[in-house]
Amino acid sequence: MDFDLSEEQRLLQESVGKLIADEYEFEKRKAYAKEPAGYSAARWAQFAELGLLGIPFPETLGGSGGSAVETMIVMEAFGRGLVLEPYLATVVLAGGILRRAGSAGQQRELIPSVIAGKLRLALAHGERQARYDLADVATSARSAGESWVLSGRKAVVIHGDSADRLIVSARTAGDQRDKVGISLFLVDAKAPGLTVQGYPTVDGLRAAEIQLENVKVGPDALIGERDRGLAIVEQAVDAGIAALAAEAVGAMTAMHEITVDYLKTRKQFGVAIGSFQALQHRAVDMLVSLEQARSMAYLATMMAEEPDTAERRRAISAAKVQIGRSARFVGQQSIQLHGGIGMTMEYKIGHYFKRVSMIDTLFGDAEHHLKLVAEAGGLVDPL
């Protein structure tokens, strides 16, 4: 199988890498985090100007018609810079749902605004009691004539406090954990009865708790087929996990580079500590773990749009297991090899570790996905 990038993909990789290197130096990132939305409005506009927000969307709507590979390239670069902007929330998750299941009218109305950087979206699906079960939805939607009335709570909505529109999952039929009976609705973030409580997450990003109390939406708010929303959410989440895997690889690459550079410059007993063989071995072990994660991130990217749900979810879960394990190992080694400085807020290595730790828990940690892989009979079918 050919893993080489095309000429266009290499150009994208170079341009995004240069952008992040120039505009996401660590001190700048700390300043971006203090802006009202928790990220830089100027950088978001720049992403739009460069066409990054339109990568996965069709050319007929103003996008570039890119694949999961282009998204992987962008997310890996974002991981290296610890980017704060809501790319995952707007473009990959909520944008992915609109791209796959939105009506022609919804796509014409919303997607060009997303591409232009004028509309920010968030997926409000997870609930406190659900943990990692995507089918566990207690939020309800009852019909009121041609309209719908939504009531319930959503937890840890990524970038939910800066979103202009929310894609909300709600139960229109069945019991709380039934796989059938979940529908998706487009809701204005300022709709009457909708309350948003935003807060910073441990990795420096933003999330929100969403409460809906008899929020009324029209018939045009329904995304996709009624009662069949779970499959749409699962595919969007799988694409999100593939994107997060690429971001984690970018962050782990940066952690390894920073740590090796530190070993070359930090001196003890008059010599660089990188000359100590035991520490060299630990740096090599970090690299091996990183490359294992990179390989599984490639697998996740290749399988992100796989139509066979069972095969796609099995591969994505296997990738999530390796990403979580590698992130923990590389992060722990980075902190330990830096010593006390690695624990300070002023030094960037700990911020990388926080981000990859958050990536591990998003949409199911390594242990959860290992269980799913085992239940599916392993990654590779027996001969």
C-alpha cells in the first residue's frame, strides 16, 4: 500500500506546518487562550482564508473536496502547535454530520458560512450518565404539530460555549439506551430555553454544559432521517477519533523532539545528560511508541470513511487503544526526563501531556476501546 503523499498533500503539509510554526509559538498560544472565546479569532479567520475550514466539504459548496488524509495532515500540524481553535468541533464533528446527512437546503445555507469562518458549530451529544455509550441518550424531542420541543442536558460539549449553532441529539422513540430512536436537530445557540455554561478544560481548550428546557425548533431543524441518527453520530465520532489520532501523533512528535533537545542541552556532572546511555534508551523507547501510534493513526485515517460499520469501528477502536497507550508512555517519559521543570505551567511539555491525556479520554479511553476490539474478535480475523 502506498503511504506517500501527493504533491498537493505535501504542499498542504508544508503550508500548515509553516503557519503553525510562525503563529503558534507557545507564548502566543497562552495569549490566544485569554481571548473571550478561549482561542484566537484572527487565527480562525486565517484558517478560513487559507481554505483549511473547507477541506472536507465538496467543491460545489465552496470546499476543496479533500479526504480524511488532508484532515489528518491538518490535525497533525495542529497537534504540534497545541492549536486551540474549534476545528474538530466545527469542521470534523458537526460539519461532518452536515456533510453526510444534512439536506441540500441545510448544506447550502450552512456549509459556505462554515468554510468562510463565519459560522461555528458544535456537536451536543454526550450526557453525564452515558460515559462512552453513544446510544445512551435521555434528552427528549416531542412533536408539537410540525415543530419539535427538546428537553434535556448535554455534557462536555467541545467548544459549545462559542458555537453559533448546535447539533443536538435527542430521543424521538424507544428507551434511553436503544440504538433506534435517536434523531439529530440543528438548534440556534441563542434559542429561548437553551442555557450554555462554558468552562476551560484541563488541556486549555473550552467545553460547555448545555441545558434545554422546552426548546422549540421547526421541521427544517431535523438532520437526516427521524429515529436513525445514531449511525450518523457513530460515523462522525469515528472520523473525529481518526482526526484526534493524528493530532496526538503531532503532539507526541513535538514532545519527543523537545525532550531529545533538552537531553542534549541539560548538563550534569559537566556533560549533557543525553550522553548517558540509560537516557538514550528511554528516548529510543519514546520514538518506538510514537511510530506505533503513527502507524495506527494511518489506519484510522484509511478507515474513517469505510462504509462497513463493523470493520470501521473495529479499526478505529484498535487505533484508539494504541494512541492512548503511546500518549501515556511518551508523556510520562517526557515529564520524567525533564525533571522538575516538566511539571511547571510555564514550560510547554506539560501542556502537551495534558492534551494527549484528554485525547485518550475523548470518545472512550484505551481500556474502553480494547474491550470493544476484544468483543469484535480482534483487529485481524483468524485464518
